[in-house]
Amino acid sequence: MKKTTRHTPKWAALAFAGLAVTAPGMTTPSALAAGRAVSAAPAATLWAKIDQTGRILNASGFNSAQHSSRGHYTVLTDVDITGCALIGTVNAPNDTANRLSIKVANTPGGVVVRTASSGTAGYTDVPFSVAALCS
């Protein structure tokens, strides 16, 4: 029986909304093609999964959440994320009747999140996830 060896690529990249993040010590595909190695500085990634009541279901880097009114949330952290890229997504996979949207913006000490639905013609409480990608 012939033994097969599985080779792992020397590069790994995470593409998210046009943003490429390379792990420290890893090499990008374009750098490999050019015959040179490029290392990226370690990046901070904060994230949280929040239910519709504002309760944190799971998180890393975000330490609390507040639900102030219908569709209005604040997710707090001790990390300065003013220069970070913010990403938000609604976690309602079975809701096909409504068009759900999310808005994420920096606020002192964290991010503000607004969730809305075309079905209720305004802000609505829905579960969501938020992330801050920092270099």
C-alpha cells in the first residue's frame, strides 16, 4: 500500500468583505508568486453573538451589552476600537417574510447597533453578531 502525504499550503488568508487578513508568519499568495515572504502584524479581533433581548450568548473581547429600546443595542468593550473595521450581521435564518437590516457604529467604549425590519416598518429586536477587526 502506497503511503500518501497531505501537504498544507504555506499561506492562509481569511477574506471577508474584501478584507484579507493574514496570520503572523504566514505568506500571502501574491508574495509566494513573487518569491518573497510577507508577514502581517498580529491583529485584534473582537466579536459577540447577542440575542434579541441584548444578552451576550458568546463573545471574545466584548464584555457586556445593553438593550435600551426596540432595535437599539450597545455592545461594550475595554479595548479602543475607534480605528477598527466593524461588521454586523443579523442572526435570523428562518425569517423569510421580513427584510432585516443592521447598522453598526463606534461609540465611546464599544459599538452601537441598530436592527430594523421592513415587515415592522422600523426598528425591531432580532439576534445579531458584531465584530471589530483591528490592525
